[in-house]
Amino acid sequence: MTHLPRLTAALVATGLLAASCGSDADDATPTTDETDETVTTDETDTADETVTTDATDASDPAGVTLVAYESFPTEGPIVEQFDAFTAATGIDVEILIAGDTGTMLSKAELTAGNPEGDVMWGIDNSFLSRALDAEIFEPHVATGLDAIPDEFTALVPNGEATPVDFGDVCVNYDIGAFEALGIDPPTALADLADPTYADLLVVQNPATSSPGLAFLLATIDEFGDDGWQSYWSSLVDNGVAVVDGWTSAYYEQFSYAGGDRPLVVSYGSSPPFEVLFAETELDAAPTGVIDDTCFRQVEFAGVLAGTDAPDEARQLVDFMITPEFQATLPMNVFVFPTNSEVELDAAFNDYAVIPESSRSVDPDAVDANRSAWLDEWTDLVLG
């Protein structure tokens, strides 16, 4: 869950990539220049790309492959942490980019027991029960789990996976665009169906995108099992745009990034990114968050069942909840660390949004109804 295309440019400009000179960011569309090899990513969410960290020797039998969603960083401080892990343990780390979360999970289901990698990063609470039903993870009670609050570990009470970060999926708005339109931005989910905001909203397909599914669940939380359908029909009548993933929604459709839609499903942590990595210094965030739309998202890492390197995979999961690794998440993945011992960077904390009350849907209800909800949504919205 990151903003990598502009993040890379900002890091280069500020010299933060000096320690990993020769690497560029990878978010599904850009080219990733690796120290030892050049990896060109594909624009489709279904393409897998493997990025080898600087310390990796592909012939080393102790190596592990981390499977991650399309926007997981493949350079910078995150990779430097993996290099430190390699230096300490002798275990090399490769990053395999596997599309958006839904696509990544679909691939993992097809290869359950014979996985493409050893550890997976990025399955969130809206997809978790599906992943557990497919038995893609090998249970592992991580070392250091006592630093993670019960609200997160309660979702995986038997170590089915490990909570690694959290945040909120929220509708974001372009402040300048609304000023130019001469209207106030919406303040509630119901407002998005108002004709005042016709043709202004872009969302992600919940079948392929984790923020898209989170937004669908937010509407189910608000309008109930019998009411969300009419709400979505109203959104369709109001000109909602639907794309496959977050990257397309934010960087192609959202007006602040050059598109024509000033409302986008994104994250409560998107505004600080826009401030911290703006091309010119900003005194205030140029984008805002509609608190009423926010749905709590928790992301997990897990040991993939059938891995050829289970011991090494468990060590990597343990490492990814250490304070040292977790401290890199806010400024590089723009999420909150689950490790409560990590002190947040003040610049991130000042602009990130944590609503007083985030929306949620009971995991058992999601498990029981997800397929039916997605089928119904597809019929209503995509026809």
C-alpha cells in the first residue's frame, strides 16, 4: 500500500537512495533497475516480477522469496532492512511482485501446497478468511508477537498469519478541485450518491482490489445486507467509475494526480504522502479524507504452506515485526506499524488520519457472504 512512482522521485531528490544507488521503484508500471540485473515490470496486475535484494546470491539454498502485492517497495529502506537481515542470518531475500491483493491471493490459491515463494506479505482482513480457507499459510506464532496489540492478534488467534501493518481505507478528495468547482466536498457515504457529486468518484473493483473490497464492506456496514444494493445502484446512476486497482484509480483517475475525478478510494495515510513528497514544499495537505467512509484494514504476512525453506521463512516473518523493520513502514509503505514499540515519525503522524471510529464487518460475516456479495456487486455495477 504505497505511493511509489512519485515517492521514488522524491527519495532521489532528497538523497535517501544514496545507499541503494542504481535502484528505481517498482509499482506495476515503472522499470526497476537492480544492482546486478535490470527488471522491467509489466503494466498488468497479473504479471509476476522477481527483484533480488543487493545481498542476494541466487545459488544460496538458504534464500527465501517474499511474495507481495504490486505496490510493495523493491528499493530503498525496506530493501536495506532485508539486506541487514541477510547479513545477520545468511538468508537471502527475493521479492516477487504478484499483482494486486486479489490477484496475488488467486494465484496463491491455485498453487496452494506448492507455492511460488516462501512468505507472503499483504493479505488483509477483508481477504484473510478466504486465504485461511484455501490453507495457503502454515501456522506460525511469531517471535515478538507480544508487542502487537490484541486487537490485531485476535484476528489470527492460532498464528495462522502475522499482523504486520494497519491503516484505514477511506475516500480521499482533492481540496483544490472542489474549490475550483465551488462546492463543498462530501462528508458521508450517503453524500457520494448525491447528484451534486455526479461523475466525480472513482473506486476499485472489490473482486481484484483490497481497497475496493474494503470500500464495499464499508457500504455494507453503513446500509446493511438489504440496503447496500440500492446505494450502489445510486452510485452507478451518479456516474461512479470502476477500475481494477489502486494504482489506476489514484494515479490515472484522481484529479490531484492529473485525472478528472476529485474523489477516490485510497487511504487515510495518503495526505501525508502528498505533503512529505511534494515537488514544492507544502504547508498543508492538498488532499483530505472523509472520515465517515473509513474502513479499518489490517495486513498480514505468513509462511506459505509447502515452502521448501520453512525455517528461513519463519525467521523472515519474525524479522518483519521487529521494531527496526516496522519503523520503516510509515515513511515507505505509508501504513501504521502493528508493533506498538515503534515511535512514529512526527511528519507522518501530523498528517495521517486515524478516524475516531473506523468501520468494520465481522470476519465470520465476510467469510460467509463474500462470494455472494461480490457476485451481486458485479451484476449491479458491471452488468
